[in-house]
Amino acid sequence: MRIAAASAAALAAFAASADQLTLGPKSLSYGVGIRVGGGYTDATTATGLGVPTLDVRPYIGAQIAPWMKFSGNLDLNNGDGGRIHVLDAVAQFEPTDLFNVWMGRFLPPSDRANLSGPYYQNAWNYPTTVNGYPSVYAGRADGAALWGQVNKGQFKYQAGVFTVDPTTPIGQAIYAVRLVYNFLDPEPGYYNSSTYYGSKEVLALGGTLQYKKTADPAGDKKLLGMNLDLLFEHKVAADVLSLEGAYYNFNQGNDAGKQGWSFYGLASWLFASKLGPGRVQPMVRYQHAVPGAGGDAIKTIDGGLNYILDGHNARVAMVVQNSAPPTGSSQTNVQLGIQIQE
């Protein structure tokens, strides 16, 4: 992995002229995000009130020069006993638009939902029913990626080598690649959003492939995962229509939980007229996952009403989610969520 990362860095450096690689100006930025969601769960095994979402993320970023940056983010949530995790720790070498190298812990080339994260999606709940890409924590992996963009994000590519265990040898690493083309407005940068609340006209098609081949005495544990995702966002008069969908197919050898195909579809409508200080956005999402061994599908439906105060920086969500597993009883959650970041 070190050889691959060094080669990518050398390629990026070669693509930049000497006068582009001067130091300064330096800068430091920081912030914090918080998501709190509580409500009622109706299920056979767990019925009652609770706080399923309690998440705090401190952010820090700095640049030594426009082409050399770093970011370090932490995560504290109640779903893991209140432990503090290293969410991101990234050294960013960005000499040109076309060739950039990131090294550390960050989101690898994956689907749009993962590259948006919970803070930059239309839905309040993350689409866990369909997503099967492996990670160290919260979709992240350790490794290096070469990425670039054409026309400020009209076309983007990402390719990297990652692990989810620090003791993994290079022969058992995860190789990941993603391509995205924006037919309308570009989406600059490594990450993306699942909605731009009308600030962009978006028709974006993305595709991802992750592969790992492992020789293991317990059996074949290769990973072959792929997905295609599409985002369409368009202003209708002054309102904003958003349509998002993705298809997945995973095969991870003898791990039955990572096999099969799945998809989801989401639709939302953001009203232009304000109700008080914010705007109302109803949304609905359907997830469908079919196990590779066959049998009934897992079906999850979200219906919600978002109240958008300041884009992704301040919103309130009321959501009802019903999940129907192939065995056992279904579960319904009613949640009120608040998201603030600055």
C-alpha cells in the first residue's frame, strides 16, 4: 500500500509545476456538528420511548498551502457506549484538479449515500438496509486514494487501496474505484451531497466497484461489491424536486450477511414558500434487499417531513420508518430529529 500511495503522490507532484508548490498562506478552521433524534419504537422485542440518535462530531481542518491540507474529525455517539472514535484523519496533497492524493482514514470510493454521510442526505436515517461496503467505522477505511476532476467536477474519478484492519497485508487489501459524471451542474470536490436544496441543477450518474481477494483457511472471503447511483434535482417554478436511487450487488464469500442485491429510491419536494423561518420538505424512501441465498427480501420504508432552516447546517426532521425483515415481526419507529452544525 505504501508503494501505491508513493507512486500516486509522485504522479500528482509531476503534474504540478514548481511555482504551484510554494508554501502558504496557512489557515486553520474548526467546527462541530450535532444530531439528536428521539421517539417511539413499536416492536415485539423493544417497545417504548428512546433516543436512537445522539451524535456529536468536532471538525478541524488546516492548510499549509493551497496544495497541502489536512483534516481531523472525531465522532461520539450513543450507539457505541459513548466511545470517541477517530472519524477522519486525512493528509491531502492537492496540486491540480486532475491529480490529488489523500492518505489516512476517510470515506473510500463508494456510493453517493456513503459519500454524503448522514449530515448531507435528504432522509434522516442512513440507508443501512441496502449498503454492504466494509468499513472500519461509519463508512470509513484506512488507505490512500488518487482522485481528480474535470471542469470543476463535471467528471470525477476516485481510485484507492484500503484496509479495515491495520494488520491486513497488501494482498488482502480492498481496491476501490468510482466514476461520476454530472450532465448538468458540476459537483466539485471529493465528497458530494444527496441534495443541494435547489442551489444546483443536478443529473449525476455514479458507479463504484470494490474488490478484495483473500486466501483464508476458513474459506473464500473475497469481496466483490458494486453499485450504480443516480441523483436528479430540478427546480419546478421555485420549488425543488429531488429524485435519488441506487442499485447494489455484493458477494463476500462465506459471509451470508454481505451477499445479494438491493436498491433504494427516494423522492422529496422542497416548497419555496417559507413557513416561519424555514421551508417544508416532505420525503419518502423505499429500500429493498434480497439475500444472495434467496428467500424473502428485507423491506424498509421511510416517510418524513423535513423543516429546512439553513440547508444542511440546521434542519428538523419528523420521520416514520417501518422495517420488515424476512423472518420475525416488523418494527416501526417514529422519530423527531434535530441537526445543527457550524
